[in-house]
Amino acid sequence: MPRTINLLVIHCADTPNGRWTTTGDINGWHRARGFRRQSAARSACNPALDAIGYHFVIYTDGTRATGRAPDEVGAHVAGQNAHSLGICLVGTDRFSAIQWAHLAVLVRDLCTRYGIPLEPADTGAQVLRGVIGHGEIPGTAKRCPGFSVREWLQRGMTPDPQHILLPKGQS
């Protein structure tokens, strides 16, 4: 039976901005932290990724990679995994224009597919519904991702220029 999804949680990989990082790299970090995937879920989706906690990763070139299957409970935000999907942007606080564009497309698509409100999650609600940054969840000490998801949504999914990673040689 598919699980109920009512929350999208946006993360960053906490890697140097612009550095190439893959789901394999993230999988290794999550394995080192003790994360593990169920063998049945692994056999159905990305069997080489035995520990990754995210469902989607957006690389610096905009490519969207999958980690866990959407029906698989993630390991990306304590207390919210059972009803959420985790999206990770490679970088820390500045992302390429193509990453931003692909994030907006993915968030819109997932909100439509799962009936999630395309709005910031109400952090005072009993059950979080909507879209939120990992660090915006009450009780989370991390500053992740390195931008305000609430403000990004309020700007119509337009990134603040200070969070756009420009190609080398451009300032």
C-alpha cells in the first residue's frame, strides 16, 4: 500500500558550491552515519545505493538523480520521514541556475502528484503539509539548505540572486 506523502523537505548536500557530487558520494556519507535501506526496497530501486536517505538529488548540471523510491520511507529528517519526500541540492548555499530551474519543476510536479499544497509548511501545525527547508523544521539545528525555502516559495520559486552560483569567470 502506498504511503501518504504530504511534505516536501528541501536539503543541501553541504558540499562546496559547484563541486561535482553524486548519489554514490551521498550514499557513502549516509552509510557512515548508520543509515540503511530495506533490502526489498533496494532491489526495486537503485540497488547499489544501500544507505542514501534522500529521494531525489539535483546535481550541479541540473540532472535529477533518484535515491530512494517515493514509496520508500526516507532517512532525511527525524520525525517527518514517514510522510515526506527528501530533495537534496548539491552545494551549500549557492546553486546553478539550472539547479534552481529543475528544483522548481520537481517541486511543482511532486506537489501536483501528491496533492501537496504548493506553499510553505505551517510549522505550528500538528502535521506538517507543504514545502519546507530542513532547517526550517522546529527543533532542527541544521542550517540546511543555505537559503530560506519559505522566501523562495513566496517569491514564486525565484531564487535570491545571492544564492545563484555563476559560471566560473562571471561575477
